[in-house]
Amino acid sequence: MKEPSEAPGWRRRSMPSLPEVFRTVSVPDRGRFWRKFGAFAGPGYLVAVGYMDPGNWATDIAGGSQFGYTLLSVILLSNIMAILLQALAAKLGIVTGRDLAQACRDHYSRPVGFVLWIACELAIIACDLAEVIGTAIALNLLFGIPIVWGVCLTALDVMLILFLQHRGFRWLEAFIVALLIVIAVCFAFELALSQPEIGAILGGFVPSPEVVTNPAMLYIAIGILGATVMPHNLYLHSSIVQTRAFERTPRGRREAIRFATIDSSVALMLALFINAAILILAASAFHTAGRTDVAEIQDAYALLAPTLGVAAASTLFAVALLASGQNSTITATLAGQIVMEGFLEIRIAPWLRRMITRLLAIIPAVVVAVLYGESGTAQLLVLSQVILSMQLPFAVIPLVRFTSDRTKMGEFVNPRWLILAAWAIAAIIVALNVKLLVDVAAGGGL
């Protein structure tokens, strides 16, 4: 049987995805489970960053302060969906040697591919916009730097990214993991201070009919889902799994899929902890105290210290936000490079690609910050999530379609149960995000 990358379902050979780091991380031919797992561990954590970026914080805070622990079940459901979709993205990259952007360019006509590229670029700019605003808010909270100047300072992270890329992809992964540890430690401390009710937390993970029957709760639930499942992560994951130099044989691919799936699943469980921790913190600190109106990051920061009685509570919250924003800018950079090179096969210097994307995010953020202040940037953060929701179907549907096509995947095609589960998840995500967009257009907000 022909290898999937040479199967009739693909029209041509694609150039390597992220060629500067393609197959640069060695994988031992033999060894114990943990040694091989260590070689494959890393890409999942870059993906997990997008599931806990500043765009998630507002919806988690609003959900916790208004409805207590009830919406924890929505966070859990979103995470389960994300684990399955990211596993499919990893499989696509490992089996076909193509990232999702390259696969779309190969399969669809040039006009359709161009439309998909434009939609994806808008999503990445929107994602970058959320990170710009989140980082600027964190700098304002920690150091008193005006939002406008904080937005401008975010352009300097280009130098950090170039330095890390020069040192090697493992350095980039290590930096991401280090910041994730900072976020996790900050929220572990916050949860210890807030002393949430364990029984109420466990009950919150059990789905409640009220989530559907209560319009206000459903609205925030849709916002949580829309902010959790990020389209650019599917492009990112399908590419960075190819940094591993595994054997290009059926056995090697099968092993790579296994370890990549474990890697992303473990990393997304960390994302589940962070998102749940934000909601639990809001529920235990605000909802139980009768403060059900806390919906913005700045409000949560201002109220945490007096509510919990510890001055460090607000500081740790802002530190975690800064780490989250910085982490997300790095992964958005890689996603932007993958999308441009995959759809157009145009290669430009990474620093130039990053600067273009960052400027497209900085300009509207600066304008809104100057004209409308902090409230305007908060609403712009919401708008960025809406734009991401609009692009999501254009990434999820091709991914499920490609990995369910035997002519494209060969013996690695999704089994029937997985095909049904993947299409069901795609349908749910599309339906809920369409409802979110309709509600926002009708005058609502996340």
C-alpha cells in the first residue's frame, strides 16, 4: 500500500511545515516508555496555551461570579472536545506530512483556499489582539503602565521569539512550559486562599439542565466554548508534531500518533485546571459574597485582595495574566507563519511575519484605548473572541473531513466511532458558535 502522503487523495507533495525546525528533535529508536514520551512531549503544551489565553479569562470570571460552580461542566465538555480535535490535528500532521493549511491548499481549489487563508489570517489577528490587550492589562495592573503604552510594549516580544527560535525548538517549548508552571502555581495559591467548597466543585462538573434552560447561563456557556476551542491551534498542532524525527513507517507513525495524543491530552488537562481554577476562584471569592456583577479582568483584580484578605492575591492574579498573554503571543506567531506558508507557500522572515501580525493587532488596540479607555479594550477583547468563533468551522470541518477520508489517511483513517464523534462535536461547536454570533449581532455580549 502506498504511504498516505503519496496516496491518490493528495494531489502533490508539500514542502516541509516550519522547515527551520522540521524533524530537528530526535526520537530514540528504542527505550522505555518514559524516554520516548519525553522526546515527544512539548507540542501539546504549546497548543494548551491557546486554551487558557486572556480571551478565556473574561468568560470564566463572568461564569463563576454569576452562577457559581455550575458552568464547570461546560469547561469540562469544551476540554473533552478540544482533546479529540487536537488528537485529529496531530494525526493529520504525522500521517500525511502536511499541516492543516497545506492540506487545505492541496485539497481545495485556489479561490476556496484563498478564502480559507483570509479567514484564518483574520482569526490569528483576532487571537493576537486578545493577547495584546491581555498583556497590556497585566502591565497596567502590575506596574501602572497606561494601556496604550502597554499595547505598544508588546511589540518587543519579537526579539524574545527570535532568540528562542535561534536556540532551538526545545528551548521554545521549555519557555512555554515554564510560564505555564507560573500560571498554575499562581492559581493553586489563589485557590488555597479562597478555600472553595470541594463538594460544590465536584457538583459543578456534573452537567445541569439549567445550563440549557436558563438563557443567561446558556449565553455565558456558549461564550466559554467559543473562547476555549481555538481554530489556530488546529493549524499549529498539525505542524509542530512534525518537529519530531520519528520513523516515516507505519509503525513509526502509529507510535508517534500515540505519544502525540498522550502529550496533548495531558497538556490540555493542565488547561482544564487553569480554566476551572479561574471560574472556581470567581465563584468562591465573588459569587459566595454576593458579587455576581464581576465580569471584567480589572474588576476581578481590584476585588480579589480585599475579598480574600491577602494583598498578594491580586498581584498573583496579574502575574498569571502576564504569563498567559506572553505565552499566547509566541504560539500565535508560529500559527501565523504556518498559515501563510501553508496556504500561499510564501516564506518571509519570521521576525517580519511576526511584526506584521503584531502591528495589525496593535493599531486597533491603541485606537480603542485612546478613544474609549479600559472599557473599550475590554469590549475589543470580546470582539476578538467573536471573530475567532466565526473562523472555527473553517478549521474544524476540513480537519474532520481529511482525517475521515481513507484515500488521504490510508490505514490511519478514523474508525467509524471516531468519525461519528468528530462530526457530532463539529456540529455542536458550529451550532453554538453560530448562536453566539447571532446573539452578539442582536446586541448581547460575552
